[in-house]
Amino acid sequence: MAGTPSSRGCNACREQKKKCDALKPACSRCARLQIPCVGAGQRRFMFKVQTAASRSRRPITGSGDHNQETGGSSVIPVGHPSSPPSNAMTLATGAFVSVLEVDDPRYDVTGWTIFLNEIPRRMGTSELLDASAKTFASTLSAVQSKRSQPVETLSQFGNVLHILRGSLIQDKDQIVDSLCAIYLILLCQGWLSETPGQNVNHINGIMHLLNRVSDKDWRGEFERQILVTVCMVVIFESIANPSIKLSPWLVNLKKTYYGPEKPWGVDDHRGIGTQTITVEHMVKIPGYFQEPELHLHDLRSSYHVAFSESKSLCAYVTAMAESITPKTDIPSFRAYVRIQGVASVLVSIGLLLGTILRIFEPGNELLKMESAFLISEVAKIAARASSYRPLGAILIPLSLCTAWAAADDTGAEAEIERIVRDYETDFPDANWLDIAIWLRAKFESLKQRIKQMQVPVHHEILLIDAGKELAGRKSTAPCCVM
């Protein structure tokens, strides 16, 4: 009996593995046996599940007769895809998300800046943001896995800097994305052990972009968080670098376009917050540090507020630390680590302002007692945060440097120095103690400058009154007091 390819035989012939002539309406075998003939002449395909393990195998082809019928083409197996469809952008976004989804508080960075979780949604719209996010993910991944930074990451960082230069020159509307990208670059730069002096170029880039924000109207939460964060970066950098000049628009911009500012570390559920660490107040700190004799009244007021808030927040953090257990949920634990970092920054500001006041009032015993209290709180915070190093305690070295520079007691100084040396082991090129030595030298230089002025502090009010009187007179010479 003449036969047809088995793939076109009826179901009955195929089950019995008999040749089928595929006649209509019934094949010869089904007609002879008087059974239903179903499926004769129908074309059938073979489906196979294609996995990564089977990719190296040769594809299954049809029989010789079938190849002749179809012109020699192969039958391509159809099955489930071995992996979800992806491209370079989805891979970069996935890498960024993966480094954020870390439950280990030692390597969790979401507590620093909440807007990091919003960056994956914005990727794909800005070349600079995409490149910086990719570099950030690669750099942070190496830190989390305790590996040395690969050469590829260094190459990516150089590419980001190249894109950054071009974006600052060109007139683009994606200023918020550019500010976010520069912030990521600053973080990567610290992990890549770049020269600290290069930060100035990035800060100048932030200042350039902030100057262009004044004619925009962005009211989203992401934009607000970006603005507050980069403003704080500029302010902290300007404390140590007098060449960075802050302008009044820094505060006016925040008030005009983004409304009332939430302080760093505010906890809406518990009512914990601080007015000291806000753009409106922090913008005054560089002036207090560089020319304190011109701002003594405001400096005293800011110090009293900072000390009062430091005392309250440190007590609150201590209570939180006692409530932390292995069963504490991750959001509560992250809130504790974040507020602990905010407390360390707040104590640093209190120590900075208090030490400046002690230069003007060397006999003030209350200031000495308060400074000793803040230094002891720094040591306690650093001891508790030590188990969350390196990234969970990234803000602690700032307070340690300030505490060392402000310490008068040799015992307290030695204890803080020991802790600083221990924290320096987290990163190979960390130089926290050098920063502390630089800060103490600034305090000593301020002491000498104030001593040379030889103006008693109790004459401050008389000088201000005299300056007001002279300001009302017509004179060609400028008033030295004003």
C-alpha cells in the first residue's frame, strides 16, 4: 500500500504505526476496518522546550521526505524563551535595582537618600543619568562584595565624566536628572578613591545647574528631595572651601518652588525632627566658620538650638537602639540607621559651633561641659554604629573628626582617635584623621586671628551701635566695622 509521510497520517494509523495513504473521506485501512478516520492529511509540528542547556545542540530537522516537500528547510523547534527579552537599558536598570535591594544594613544605601529608589523609573530619558546609574551600580556592587574595583568600572567612571562635561556645556532641560547624576558621581568618586580635590569641579557643576533652576517650576517629591540633597552637598563643601560662594537664591529657590522644607531625619510617625539641618539654617554655617566675628549673635542662637536638638535626638536614638531586636522589621531598622546618622551630623554641627564660641569665650565653663557631653555622645553613636559599617555608618566619621578637633581632654582625644583609626580600615584610602587635624588647625588659626584683633567680646554691642551710627554719615571711606 502506498504510504504518506507519517506526520500526515490519520490518528488511527499513527497510533498503530501503520502506513496511511491519507485518502478522503477515509484512508484504505480505516475503510477496511470500518473505523473513524480522523486527521488524515493534516500537517503536524514537533514542539520542544529550548533551554540554555540545550542551546549547543543541533536543531531537530524534519525527515528527508518532508525536506523535499518543503524545499529543504529545517523545522525550527518552538518553545519557552530561555530568558526574558532584554537590552542594555533593562540590564542596567536591573543592576541598579539589585544593589538597592539589600537587607544587610552594612551595605544598604537607601537610608541616605530616599530618591534613589525612584531613579530606575527615570532611566532611559537622560544619557548622563543612565551612565551614572550604571557606574553607581557597578561600583557599589564591588563594595558590597568586598572586591577591588574592576578596570571596567574605572572606564565607566571616565565615560561618565566625559558625558558630564558635555551636558554642562549644552543647553538641556533635564537639569534635575543631571543633578541626580552628579550626586551619584560624587558617591562613586569616594568609593573609587579619587583625589578629594576633584570634588570642587563637581560642586561647581552643581552650582551651575542650580543657577539655571530658578526659572523652572518643578514641584514633585523627587525634585524636592534632589534639591535638598545637592544643596546640602554644596553647603558642606563650602564650609571647608571658601572659594565656593553661596548665594541668597539657595534659600529663596527652595521656598519659592518647593514649599516648606522637611528637616533631615524627620519621622512623621513619632514627631522627631530638627530645624538645624535644613537648607535655610545650614546655609549660614559657612559664614559662622569662616568669619564668626561678624555673626556672633546669630552664631550663639544657632548653637543653642543645635545643642538642644542634639541632646533630644541623641536620647531618642539611644531609646531606639534599646528597642532594636533580631525580629525588628527592615523598614524600622532602616529608620533607626538613618536617624542615627542624622544625629551624628547634628552633633557635629553643635560641636563646630560650640568650639567657635569657646574661642571667643575661653572662660565659659558651661560651653566646655556641653562640648564634653557632645563628644561623649559621638563616641556612643560610633560604638553602636560600628556593627553597620561600612555603608550603614558612612556619616559617623564626620562627627568623629569634629569631636577629635574639639576635644580638650587628652583621654577623650585618645579614645576618639582610636575609633577614627578603626573606621579608616573600612576604605583603603580613607584619611579621616587628616581631616580632623586640618579642622583643629583651622580652630587654632581662628584663635590667633581673634587674639590679634584684641577686641573684647563684651564690646561687641558697642561696636555694632557704632557701626550703625557711622553708616548714617556721609563718608568716602568704607566703614571697617560694617
